[in-house]
Amino acid sequence: MVTFFNKLSFRNKLLSILLIVMFIFSGFSLLLIQSIEDVSKVTNAIKDENIPTLIWYNQWEKELEIKKQLVTNHVNDNFTSDFQADFSEHDIVKNNTSLQEEYPIPKNVESLHNQLMLLDFIITNKVFGLLEYNETEAAENVINSEYLPKLELLKEQIITKRNSEFNALQNNTNTYPKIIEKSLYFLLLITVLGILLSLYFSFKMSKSITKPIETMVGKVNKIANGNYGETIGSSTQIELQSLATSINQMSTSLQQSFQQIVEDKVKHEQTLNSLPIGIITYDNNAKVYLANSFVRGLFHFEGEKINDSDLMEKQGQYPIFQMLLSDESIINKKINLTIDETDYVFLVSQSNLKDHNQITTGKILYFVDITESAILENRIIQSEKLALVGEMAASSAHEIRNPLTVIHGFLTLMKESMSSEEMKKYNFHLMMKEIDRLYSIVEQMLLMSNHQKPEKDMIIFSELLNDLLPLMYSSLEAKNIKVITDIRDEYILADQKQLKQVFLNLFRNSKDAIGDNGLITIETQVEDDEYVIYFSDNGSGIPKSIKKVLFEPFSTSKSNGTGLGLNVVRRIIKNHQGKIMLDSSNPKGTVFKITLPLIKNQ
């Protein structure tokens, strides 16, 4: 018998046990049917009578309390708000309608329901009518003398009947143990017999089922914990063999799918992190912000996830995060930001993030760095300005300089014949200063419009300075500015006249930056077969706002400057196949570095 049982399949074993147990418990079914009928009667009484009645008692008690509060509030407010709308359209009316659809009002409580309707009739017919004629005092008397006393009386009746109904519910409920007790003794005998047989067959089945299942459970737990690819050995039980095969296939498929998901995720992350575009997404469910590497590197975020505190901290400094925290829809909005003392121009867009069902799940903000394009656009504008200035300079600079020369000459003659009081009276020094300034502007315009190539010759830089410095001494000594030179004599190929113009402009800028009591230093050296000139001063330095556009036309920090001097200097140096750059600048001084080709063989 035992050998035959062990050869059965798991399904047949269970069927055999079930047949035996069903045979044993079939004797109990007759008694159970009678007990079920008794229980059904009690249950129907509770469901059809007790519960609906209690539900309506509780609902009416709550309704009376709410209406009492509502009426009292409006009486206290002297009916300043719309009492009729509040009373008629209150949520309790809707609740009664929906409750009545689910639980119809029992017949034994219809009298109470009629009393409630009569109570509402006092408000809807008496109070509302008085309020329509602005008889608020009369309406208040009706409520206090008639409505509220009847409400309290009705509320007490509801509480009394609810307690009575609750006792009836308890009585019906207490009948269950009596019904159960009848069948309990007979069930006990059958249960003991069923347990003994079940224990016997269960012990037999456990030998062939429990251990393989425990092994499978352990393997499945490993697979569930992410150890995809884990396999289960074969079993002697027929059903378990099929189950093991299916689990092994599932584990292999999960391993392949997981590997593919990981690879796809890595590719997507690499793509997003490789794009020169800032991308920040927000998930409404997870309540988290995610940023790609471009954003993290630019704004110094440590991880992919960004907290609200990080955004709140940075939104004052970077307006782009104010856009992110808002729900505003943005398309290609240009904003300027300064990050780590570097100016950027971004083209920002923000839109909703939707799933495959077009349901909004979050939002995405992305921006593109168009700094170079903006710079190029500015350069085009500057080029247009330069072209216009060049045309103006070419056509009118000479004509302007001729009358200026005549005016300057006559003013000089007048100066010799005028007393100091007359010069002060007519602001003669101011006129001369403005004439000189106008001369400077005309000269810069002439230089910008003159595109002729430099006439180069072999010169020694020290000789050029010896010719230039005497011209500057008078203006420099007037401000107590000293010039120190450390010149290395080497031959360079340059246009002496144009090179003098370069250093004349540099001297003027340094003089304006120093003011009074300063020092200008000129040093030269040979670096990598180039003649390097360091021109420095101890003036106030160049503002950060114009450092990047220092050599662009019309870039100046002077109130009366033209912004053309350094642009002319750069063009002259560039025409000499050289370079000029701002080596350093701070409140303690400024250093320009100029490199020119060195003549190796004289």
C-alpha cells in the first residue's frame, strides 16, 4: 500500500487524500446544512433589518448635529451669508441620496424620516420665507423657539431607538454560538479522525515533496534577490521536474533580460551624459530631480539626484532653477548666467514629461550653451559697427581734423594773449581738453579705417622707446608717474610708426588707470624664439565685466573713453604676426604680454 502510494503523482496523492477526507466529512454535511440554514436566517435579519436601521439612525443623528451647527452659525452671523444655499446644497443632502440608493429606508423607521422632513419644512417654508422679506429677527425666533427644540427632541428619540436596535443586533449576534455549539461535538469527532489520517498521509508526502520544494524555494529566493541564472537540479517527483525546468528557463530569461536592460540603461545614460546639453527631469511620483553630467559638472552637484534644498539654495544665484521650480512652459528662452566667474548664454526650454498614454508624469528642463553663438552674433554686430565707423572715418575724419587744427591753432594763439582770469572765466582749459579728446577720437577712427600693411624694417625696441618716452615725460611727470625699463636688445621686424602707436595707447591707458603717483614697467625677454614684451602698471586694474571683451571695439570702463584704443593695438600687433593678451589684472595692477617675431639672422 505504501509503495503504491509513493508511486503516485503529486496530483493523484492529493486526490486520494481529499477523497478520504471528503468521505469522513460527508457525515458532517447533513448537520452542517441545518446549521447553515439557521445562520442564514439570523444573518438575513441582521443584514435586512438591524444594520440598515442602525446606519440610518447614525446618519440622521449626524445630519441633525450638522444642521444644528449650520443653523446656529448663521443665526450668530445674523444671516449675513447665503443661508438658503448653504442649507439646501449641503453635502449631507447628497450623502442621504447616495445612502438611500445603497440602503433603502426600512419601514420601521419611516415615521422618524417623516419627522425629519417636517423639521426641514420649518426651515424651507417658514425661515426661508421670512428671510426673503429680510425678517431676520423673526427667522431667528422661529429657529430658537420652534426648530431647535424639535431638533433636540427628535435627536433624543433617534438615540433611544438606536440603542434599542443595537441591543436587538446583539441578541441576533448571540444566537451564532448556540447554532455552532450544536454541531461542534459532532465536528470534533470527525476532525480528530481527519487529523489523524491527514497527519499520516502528510508525513508520507513530505518525504517526497518537502525537501525538493525547500530547495526550490531557496533557489527562487536567490533569483528574486537578483541572482539571475541560478538553476535547480532535477527531482524524482513528476510535477516538480516540470516546475524545476520552468524555473530554470525563467531564471535564464531573467538573466538575459536584466543584462539587456542594464546595457540599455548604460547606453541611455552614456548618451544623456555625453550630450553637450543640460537636462533635468522631475518625477511627480518619486518626487525627485535627476540631472545629467553636463548639469552636475556645471553647477557642482554631487550625484544624479538633486534635492529640493539644493535647488532652493541655488535658485537665488541661478535664475534657471527658478524656472525649474515653477510649472511654467518655456520654449527657447535666452538667459545669461555667470558660473565660476565665467559668463554663459543658455537657450532654455521646459515642458511636461509624459508617458506612453500621454499622461503627465513630471517635467523636463533642458538648455543648450549658445555662448559661442552669442559671441559670434556680437562680433557680427561689432563688425557692422566697425564697417560703419570705417566708412564714416574714411569719408569724414580728414575733413573733421582740418577744422579742428584751425580751431586748435586759434585757441593756442588766444591762450597766449589771455590772462588767467579770462581763461578761467571762459573755461579755456576745458575747451582745450575737449579739443584734445576730439583729436584722439579722430586719430583712432583714422587708424581703424586705415588698413594698409605695415612697412616693416629691422628695429631695436630700446631705440623705439627712446624716441617715444620723451613725448610722454611731460604728461607722466605731471602725475608723478615713473617709468622703469628692462630691455633686451634684439632685432625685430616691425613698422616703427605703427608700433609707436601701440605703446602710445598703452601708456595712455596706464596713465588713466594709475591716476597719480604710480609706476609703469616695461620688460622684455626671449621665449621660444619670440620677442616678449611685458607692459605693466600698478593702477586700479581692469573690471571683470570687460575682461573678456577687452580687445573688442567700444569696450571701455572710462566715462569718456571711446573703446577703440586696444582694438587698434590688437590689429597692429596681429598685422605684425604677433599676439597681445592680458597676462594678469587685479586691483594692484595690470600686465599685458606682447609677443613679436624675433629675427634670428640679422
